[in-house]
Amino acid sequence: MIKTIIFDMDGLMIDSERCTYEAYTKACGRRGYNMELSYYKTLIGHNMALIRRELPAHFGPAFPTDAVVAEVFGLLETRFLTEGVPLKPGLLELLTYISSAGYKAVLATSSDRQRVNGILAMTGLGGYFDDSVCGDEIKAGKPNPEIFLTACRKAGTPPRQALVLEDSEWGVLAAHAAGTACICVPDMVVPAPQIAEKANLVAETLSAVIPYLKQDRRADSGLTAFHHVCVVAKEEAAALAFYTKGLGLEVMRTSYSENRHAKKLELALNGRYVLELFVPDQPAPAGLEHVSFLVRDLPCLLKTMRAGGCKTEGPKLDRATGKQYAFLYDPDGLKIELYEE
């Protein structure tokens, strides 16, 4: 289940790429250089360290990189201060939903820290984010996954539980390399088909992210893995011989209850799956007693099953693990244990 949303900034949160292109056009034009749109698009998504290397490589060693970059930043700051920072459609709605739904939000942008702090201050968006990573704080820029892996570490979230929101091809490639899910909301550059296929979704606006997250939660509320199975045996010695010598299971521990005793067995294949073997103190029908599964979102699953008329019990707290568990009964009365993942 997705737990952390990682945002790019320029072109994704703020409509800055067109403003930046216009600023480059002015700053370059005053010095006799032509910033073509096709070339500018190749710079989108890169950090400033790489852009500072790319400009003289493209325009020639005499290109006044420092002066042009400084003027571009000055023009942007003046424009944002006088006209306001243009936010992308759906951004505030998405940030509000993420905050109310309990997701973590991390800003991961190729822009430098000083500029990022200024943008957040002007827009008032800083309060929506739990943390941030900027282009001048990492060694390798996109498409290297370093920035998104750093964002995951700061959030304490494994990449498989993070969703990256990007507008650029370089960002999509970096998210794919990081092992995160990715939604691309293109700005000035529509990703090529071979890059678009690496994203989970290509959307027109940020508004599409909310239904994607809701669907993720619905899909992720179900069973995730087999947990254990409970069998009631007629005779302990014969049952142990069958499961240990016959199937190669291992005795993990012995436990006792008031009316019956049990052997818990484990099988070390693709993880350790538990078979719980009970032998009643009094005569009782032998066979399968119950099965147990891990569940990603126990309250959501119970609500769904109850709405469908299924009998349930719980949830209850397992003091040993600190996690919740509950019971569900199939139409034949077989008990199904559900444990939080």
C-alpha cells in the first residue's frame, strides 16, 4: 500500500517551465544567443549542476553561463513576486486529500535549496510536506534514482510503498529505477511511448492522483499472504510423524490450552509458514479447523465483508505483536483468522 507521495516541483506543482523558458529567451537574447524551445525541453528535469555544464557545451565555451543563470533566477523571482507563483490545476485539492488521508508527503526537486525555500514561502505550501530533498543536496541528478531513494529514506518508507509524481521523462526514468510507482502529469514534454510505459499512469492533471490513491487503498485492503493453518488431529504421534517426517515440517514450539494441546510447526519454504496442529483432550472431529491470512487493511476488509452479510468477530488486539486480528466465517462455518500485516 502506498504510504508516501513524492512530489517534483517545477512543471508538476508550479507552472514554472514556460516562465523559465521565457526568462532564458530574454537573458540569452540580450547576449546574442537563441534559446530554442526544442533545446530547452532537453534541460527539463535536470539539476542546475548539469544545466551549467550543458549550456556552454551547447552554445560554446564563451557562453556567459553564470550571468545568464543569475538573470533567469532574477526574472523568475520578480515575476513570481509581482504576479504570484502559478500553481498547477488540482494541486491544492491533492495536497489537502493527502494530508487528511494520513499519507506522508516529500518534495524531491532538481531545484536548489535556496530557490525551493523561496517558492514554498511565496506559495505557503511548505506546511503540506513532511520533508524535502533538493538538487544541490544529491550527487547524481535524474534519471539517476538517488533523489527518490533519498526521499524514501527520509520518509522511512520502502520504495515499493512510495508514489512519485513527475512531469518529465527524466523523472519517470528515475522513479522507475528507484522501484517506486509513478504517475506522470506531462507539462511541456509528453513522454515518449517507451518512457510512458514505465509510469503507472499518465494523467492530464493532478486531480487524477486522488482516485488512483483511493483505488490503491481498496485493492490493498485484501489478503496479502497465507499466515497459518490449523488442523485438528486424532492422535498426536501419528500426526507429528506425518507432518515432520512425511512433509518435512519443523516443530517450532509446543503450546497448551485448557481443553487441548497443540504443536506448532513451521515450513521454511518461501518464508516460514506455520501449521498449527491441535490434538483434543476429549474426542472431537478431526480435520481442518481454521486458516489464517495476513491483511493489509483489516478495518476496511471487515467493513466490506460485514456489508456483504458475512459473520465476523473483532478486531481484537494481539498483545504479543501489538497488532490487531479478527475472525471471519465462511458459509460452511470455517473460521478464517485475519491478522494485520
